[in-house]
Amino acid sequence: MRVLVVEDEEDLVEALRYGLVRADYAVDVAYDLEEATQKLYASAYDLMVLDLALPDGDGFDLCRAIRSGGLDGESGPDLRILMLTARDRLADRVRGLDEGADDYLVKPFAFPELLARVRALLRRDSGGGSAVLAFGDLRLDTARREAFRGERPLRLTPKEFAVLRYLMSRPGKVVSAEELLEHVWDENADPFTNTVRVTVGTLRRKLAAPDETQVIETVVGHGYRLLETGPEKGTGPGNGTGTVTAGNGGPA
């Protein structure tokens, strides 16, 4: 999941970036409204942490523009918005929610609370209120950062965990390498590297033991799709859902 932090306090920015990256989120930063607007136009974000008091204006204005559709960029009007501010008056909190914020957190705050709010907001997009994602015999506990196939624990790197989470939030859908790069990596990722291919390759090997069927299907020229597996959900050439092998230049 990709998060945009809009905040002008550098120490707080670094603390937020550090904590969110450790929680396996891809994090970009904007220090004012102009920079935030440029990033929202150029990239698709899943959630924005938005400070209200910024050097070139008020965060309320940006929130209103997003919700009204006035900011017609890659991040659409349904972007999750967590307002972060020192304004603790009831009137400010009410206004923030009325302007379109999904949640409102007053400074100072404990980072675990912010992280819990981020997880809760992003769960709305996955269609459930649980921190546990399940698909076939795969289970992903996003709060505890644990992954299982059946009863077998999976030892995943942060990026592998994030890729699996993204695929599990879109079960059965084909996800392109570009989409994974957009949502799982930050803006500093080189789009011309094979980092997505390598990460998906190592994830695929960890998901399927020698006696297990493959879980990630490669759809040549399009991307990757998660296959449902389990006691009654086998995959392979016999049932028409086997892995499609990649051609030259396609995803692996």
C-alpha cells in the first residue's frame, strides 16, 4: 500500500516515514500543498496523512478539492485521508470530517495509534473490518505481520509481505507489474528495473512447497493473478488453471 505524508515538520516527517516503512508501507512525502498536489496528480495513493497547517495554505482546501473531484489526478476522490493536526477544538475536528477526512488525529499522538488508524482506513478498501485476509488456504494477519499457507508459517520479507497483501486484496484479478510498483514501492523505485519480477519470483517459491500447487499465476503480457488453492481447489494442467509461463519480456 502506498501512503503520501503531507507535513512540514521535518522531524515528524522522518518519524512517520520510518515507522510506516517498517510497517511495510511505501511512503512518499510532500512538505507543502503545491508539492502534495503534484504528487497526487502523478501517482495513485491508497492513503494520505495530511497536516492542516502548511506553509502555503490550509489542508482543508486540499481535502475539499480531492472530495469534490477538483483534483483530477491519479489519486481519485476516494483516497483515504487521515488529518493530522495540533488543532484540538471540537469545531476543527467536526470541520475536518465534514470537509471529507476519514479520520482526525490530534498532535501529540502515539505512533501505534496512528498505525492502527491507518490499518483501519485501508481495511475499508479491502471490504472487511478484519485485520486478517484469507484466500483459499492463504491467511495474512496484517496486524501481526504473519502469513500462513494452511498451517505452514511463511517467512516473508517486508516487500514480499506487501506484494502478497496487495494480491490478496484483489483476489482473482490480474495485477500488472506497473500496478505493483506503483502501490508497493515508493516514488524512488526505478521503473526500468526487474525488482517486481524478482520479488514475485522469490514470493512464489516461498508460497509453494515441493508438494504444493502454485499460488501466483503469471498472465503473459498482463501481470500476476492469485489462484485460490486448498483441499478442493487444486491448480495445474488438469483443471485449466495452471500457471501461464512468461514469454520474453513478460512478467516472471
